[in-house]
Amino acid sequence: MSYIIYIPSALSEGHVLRDHCFTRWISPTRLKETVNALGLLPIYAEHNDEHQSRYILWRPPEGMSYEARSSRKEPAFTGIDQANIENQPIISLHINGQGFYSGVWVSRKHYDVAVSVMAAYGISPASRVVQR
């Protein structure tokens, strides 16, 4: 039997750019309104204990596919990850103190670009390790 260990994105200490670029804590509904109004997509998401999320948004390359999910417990998150594993690797992951997972997946073709954008914010890419 195998299982997956998720390694969240690491945040460098006191990164000025990231500290000033997060959205406010908002509901998922507000994120959809923001995405529709601005055409920006989340590259990193965090979920707090009050059931709100905050995001770093970016303008992705043309033709990039992505998926962003906030506030999922591990079984639901793992299902989303497994659906994306072939074509869209996980780029960022935050796990809050209550065990809620927030992650972003991007198309394999655009993964390196997304990693470099996250590095500018002092955020390392997430990863997964399969244990057998």
C-alpha cells in the first residue's frame, strides 16, 4: 500500500514583496469576482481559521491551464491532486493549523515560469512524495 506525503510551499522570512502583495482575507466567492474582474489568477493561497482565504494573484502565460482550491480537508485535496497529477503538477500548497489544504496546480508546460514567479515572492514550490 502506498500513501502520499505533501510538502507545503516554504515561505522565506520577512519577504517584503510577498508581505505587500497578498489580497485581503476573502471568501471564495470574492475570489471568483476578483478573477473575473481583473483577469488575474491565484498562484498561492492560504486559508485561516475563520474560513477565509488570501491569495497572491498573477497574470499567467497565454494558454496556461490551472486549478486553484482553498479550504479542503486532506481526502478531498488528495482527490483533486490525483485528478491533476498527469497534466498539472502542484505548484503551491498551504496547510493551516486546522488541517485545511489550499493548493494551486499549473500546466506542466508553464511550471518553470510559475516557479520563477513564486521565487520572486520568496515562496518555494510544493511537492509530493509517494511512500510505499
